[in-house]
Amino acid sequence: LSEAREGHVISSSGADVAETPSDLDARKQVLHAVRVLGARSRNDVATATGLGRAAVGQRLTELSAAGLIEDAGSGPSTGGRPPRRLRFRAEAGHILVADLGATSIDVAVADLSSGILAHRAEEADIAAGPHRVLERVESLFDELGREVPAGYGPLWGIGIGVPGPVDFNAGRPVSPPIMPGWDGHPIREQLSQRHGVPVWVDNDVNIRALGEWRRGIAMGHGNVVWIKVGTGIGAGLISNGVLHRGADGAAGDVGHVPVVDEGVVCRCGNIGCLEALAGGGALARDADMAARSGRSQWLADALERDGVLTAKSVALGASHGDAVCVELLQRSARLIGHMLATVVNLLNPSLVVIGGGVSHAGNLFLATIRETVYRRSLPLATRALQIELSGLGEDAGVIGAATMVADELLGAGLDLLPASVAAAG
Ligand SMILES: [Zn+2]
């Protein structure tokens, strides 16, 4: 499997016979069918890929020789000889991931199906710059590397999520507004030199969209909008089964759509951005004003007790029935709903997933977003639209980063959307 370390996992074990693109494509399709689509028998694989039985058999033999697929015994018989069951060997290798937030580092070691084997989370300041932050990531990687359970294969790849735009092909952040010192930093080169494996970097919202799509509530949907409402606001877009990164990695930067043309200056330098009015930072700021001006006794008490107000304070106040907190949350949700209505009209997703810290603010927040989107979008675009909270919870970032690595490494890519998935989406 040394080939895998160089990024061609599924290349043939035969040495000097030139591979045709169609051989490689067929192997990718067969692996994708078992790994992602859940094909469990040769018939399933043939149905999912459209390949003939002989071709499927040959590719399975190759993938099994590469240690990626194994025979998991007999399946239930449907009359006649019971079919052999196929299984993707998620333990063939392992992946190290780090999800860098504005104020946190999450690192994990995962198997090739994005199953988390060990996880650490701690506070950190992204503004401390790449050298200090990545040094900490490295020592956490060293710790986690020692916790890979027996029976797992070697390190195959590394995935990093960052809270800003990324040039995905180069593996570098591009002009990230809240990451001073990181612009153009060669994250990929730095980590791949030390570990000798391929490294992928993407923004934190894109990886969450990917993770939700492979392992969360977005499974089977081909058109998904994953919106993160935390301190900032951003969206990951899956369109016709492809993660849409845009020409420069800035797609989905919906936190900076203009909502009003006066008032608050956003951290991007513009005035009246959605994020500056509706994000977690905006909720904290408005709560602080309401506490100090005497408009909300509940918030004034919370400020005195906790020393600082956050979006969580507002959510807690709303759950206790404080009118100002309810109003702040509803205003934030309405502004986000208006933006989402535009996105829904533009992309016609079948699912909108809401994640990030503020998404836990309670039913009122989700209900107000839903009500606004359904009221403001075109009826055709909302006929089958679902709007749900993320199902991945605290692990969303590390699961997403592992998913990015597995998808890139195992070659299926996102351009391969078989008919069975397209139909479900
Ligand atoms: Zn802005």
C-alpha cells in the first residue's frame, strides 16, 4: 500500500502495464458503490455502477488485493446460493484532522469512513498566527497518533479546516478576514513535509457540508445548503452532488451579503453585512447594550453574574421568556431567513441544514427561520424543502475534515454522482 501514500490508492498492483483511464474510472466507481452507496453484493455494485458482472468481479479482486474491500461472509439467500457480502475496510488506514475555529482547535484521528477514533478539543486563538497554532496542532497530532487502536493501517492523509476562504487546489488560506498572518500560508506543504502524506485544506463550513452529506442528515440529498451560524455566518453549498467552492474559494460567503446600507461596520470592512447584524457576535453586542441601557433586567443580571454576555446568554434569556432576548433571537433568525430565501430561490436545494453555536438557541430560532424562508421563497422552490438542524453535533468539523480526505484520497471525488443518489436528491 505504499502507493496509497503517494495518492494513487486504487492504482493496479500490476507494475508495468499501462492503465487506461477507463480501468481507473471503473475501480473508482466500484469502490464508491461499496464505500459510499452501501452496495453489499456484486449485484448491488453492478446495479449502482452499470458495469458488467465480469468487470465488477475484476475490479473487486483488485480492490481486495489493495486491502480496501473484503469479503464479509455470506449474505441472506434469496433462493439459490447466498451472495457473498462486501465490506469497505475503513480500518485500512487512518486520517489525522484538525478543525481550526476562531477560538478553538479540534483535532481527531479518524478511520477511512470518517469514524472518529479519538478526539481532543481545546481553546486557542487563531489570530496567534500559523506558526503557533500549527505547532500546537502538531503536538496534538503526536498525542493522537499514539492512540490509534491496534489493527488500523498507517496514516494516509491529513485534513485541515480553517475559518476563512481557502484556495483548495493550493491548500492555502486566501485573504481570511479573521486570521491575521495566515494569508497564503502553505499549510499543505508544512504538514505534508513533516508527515509524508497528502494534505487537504478547506474552509470550516465546506467540510461540515461534506460531513453532513456523507454521515449526517444530508445523506442521499444532491442539493444541500449547510449554513453555519456562529460568531460569523457562512454556507457550504452542494449542488447536483458537487461541493461548490467557486472560482476563488469564496462561494457561500453569505455572512457578507448586504442587509442594510447603514449602521454597523462588519469585520470585513463593509457596512450592514448579515453577519454584523445577525451573527453570534452581533447577538452578544446587542445583548450587552440591552443590559447596560436597562431594557432587560434578565440580561443585566446575567452580565453581573457572568461578567460577559454571549449568544448563549441570549438563548438562555429567551428560554426564560425575557422579551428582549426573544426579540433579538427572532430578529437574527428573520434576517438569516431572508438571506436563505434568496439562496433557496437561486439553488433550489432539497435540504437546508443549520449548524454552528447559535443553532442551539432553541425552537424559536429554527421556527422563525423556517417561517421566513417558506413565506419569502417561491412556492416551487419550497414544495419539498426541508430545513433542519445539523445532526453531527460537536464532531461536525472533524467528521467533515476526515470526509474531505477520504473522498479525495479514495478517488471517487465529488464529481461522481451515481443515478441512485441523484434520484434520492
Ligand atoms: Zn462583512
